[in-house]
Amino acid sequence: MRTLPNTAQSPLPATESKGKRRKVCESLPVDNRINVVRAHESETDAMDKIPRGFDKIIGHDFAKRVLRKAAGSGSPAHAYIFLGPEGVGKLTTAVEFAKALNCDNAEEGSPCCECAICRMIDQGNLPDVRIWSPEGKNTRIDLMREMRDLAILKPLRARWKVNIIEQGDTLNEEAANCILKLVEEPPEFLVNILLYRNAAAVLPTIWSRCSVVRFVPVAKEDLADRLASDFGLDRSQAQLLASYAQGCPGRAIRLIGNSQFAAQRDAVARVADGLSRRRLWWAPRLAEDLRTAMHVSDGTSSAENVETFQDDDRVEETGRAYRLSARDSAIRSLDLLLSWYGDLLAVKVQGQQASVVNVDRLDMLQAHSDRYRTVEDLLSAIDAIQNCRRRIIGNANPQIAVEALMIELAGWQTDSNASATLGTSLGSIV
């Protein structure tokens, strides 16, 4: 279980800040009083422009409309499944829904974000609203038993007690069955929200007892617009992050101002450049470069580097330090390489008019794509990267798999027999 970041805290409560402002103004000359009042009005106008409540959630209009209606009616379902990819906004929406259910000044199902209840939820200080997070790679049954035992107690401050299970995918069958009765016959004051990335991970007994709210990736242009307006990014940078995030606002926000991400893109671009030159003897060095691409440091600590790209079910704890496993590092590097080759294919087919992820490196993409004779060469390379990724997920040795991939890509699969032999050899590693 974890606390929420403070996203809506004011320096002073409204009544206290007003009283202090009045005393300050009364002690100033008349002209200065006018300036203070104008400055305060400008500050208030700026604060009013900041999206709050459901409005701060990027996209997901249908989901927000459903949840607003449920909160406004005063009779929400007692169990929800929020289904969508990592970083798409499920957790943020769940927290805003909990605020809407309990807000003292809610209007049409939207929280005010200013009352005591809203502030306590934002700060993680309201015991009636809890986020249950996995410890390591799994959500333990002991944690679910604790949630089940606490759920029967009436709320202390709020109208509704809300349990948010952050990663339902990490529930094994035993842990899921532990809360089945709680989902099926909850107390009248309880709302359970289970966040899932993969529908296949939901037990049928859980699925049949929950209202499912689906979250789909946000349109790239819509995400870029919000990144530019909310975070002050220029248009090209906003489009780049929106493309890399694949419609997931959480991923895009984590990449803002991240120099490590820029260094990793540079490393992957250098690997792709070497592969496009078709120099087979470079393959071992390129494999090493690709494996280390995810560990390019920007001077921060290892724990800070991991938090930037944190995907909770893929982070391993070693003492007090954290590190990405070699397998996950290889997979993330391959994802970056795959996006680059996808851009090469688009540029090969459509030229400078192609819609690409790496919008700021179109000239480099054009130069790389010109080195490939046909579209089939690029299609074969993309297929090889995807196969390598699947093998690593299937427990192949990451180092051997990446080295084999580099040999295959650097040779451009000119020898079909050699390529088939390579695939057979790699398959035996799994």
C-alpha cells in the first residue's frame, strides 16, 4: 500500500490565507494594496486555468462520463475493473473517482478538489481510500487478507470506503479467490476498483462480478496538445513524447525533461546506423551497445534511473538499490530499436511525408532507409526483432539472443539458409 503524491496542496487553508492577506494589505500604503490585490487576482486566475478533477485526465471521455454519472447518482457499482495498458491513466482516474464519491462539494459527479476530503485523498491521508500495491512482482495473499478484514469496518470520515488494487495482473489465483467474496457481496459502503492491463489475467469469477471500464490509448494529437498546454513543451517535443508513449499519458509525462531517455535514443540510433551499413564484423560490438543502451546514465543514482522508467511488475529489489533485470533491459532496448525500424519502413514507403515516431530525426531516418534496397529487407528486420523479443520473454538468454539478432540484422538475411540455421539454434536456447 502506498500514499498518493500531493497534487492539490495549498500553502494555507482558504480562511487562514485570507486573514493573513487582509492583515498584510492593511499595513501597506493604498497604492501598494492595489498591487497586492491585483497580484493575488492574477495568481487566482492562473490557478483556475489548471485542470482539476476529471478534467486533468487526458482523454478517456467515455470512461469519465460513466464515472461522473455513477458518482452523481450516489449509487455506484460496488466493484469495477479498469482495463487498459500501463500508463494510460487508470490509477489517476480511480483516485479522482474516489474523490468524486466522497467530495463535500461535488457538482455533477465531479470533485471540487478543495474540500478537506479531496485534499486528504490527494495527500494519501484518508484511511477510507487506500491503494493496494504489489510488493515485488506479486500482490501477496496476506495483503489481500488485510484488505478484506479492513473492508468490513465502516468509513471513518468518508461516505464511501474505496479499495484500489493497483495491479490486478499480479494477483495469483489464491489471492484473487481471497477477495472473491468481498467483490461478490461487499458492505453497502464499499467500492472496489481493480486495475488490469491484460483482460486474460482476470479470473472469470472476478470478471462476472465487476463493471468493466475500458481505457484505450489517447490519440497522439490530443496527447501532444495537452503536453504542450499543461507542461509548457514546444510542439515538436510534445509530438515526440506523445509518439513514444503510444497514447499513454503516464509514460509521456515520465519522459519530460529526462536526459537519460535522450541518451538512450542516441545509443539506439547509433546501433541502427551500424546495422544499416551491413558490416557483419560489427555485430558483437553492436550487441553490447544495444544491451547497455538502457543503462546509459545521466549522473543520477541507480534508484532514480529506474524510477524514471518504472514498471512496477518489472523492477527487482536488491537491498536498498534497484536495477532493471538484464531481460527487461534487453526487451526495452528492443522496443526502442523496433520503433526505429518501424520509422525506417514508413520513410522507405512514404518518404519525407511519412508519419514517424522519431519526428526530430527524419533526415537520419531517410539516410538509413536509403541503404536498404527493398521494403522486404526492412520487413525481415522488423520480424527478426519481434522474434527475438518473443524469445527473450520466453526465457531465452538475453545476451545470446541479442548477439544472434545483431548478426542476423547486420547480414540483412542475405543467406536464407544461414538465417534458418540461426533461428533454429536460438530456438534451442529457450
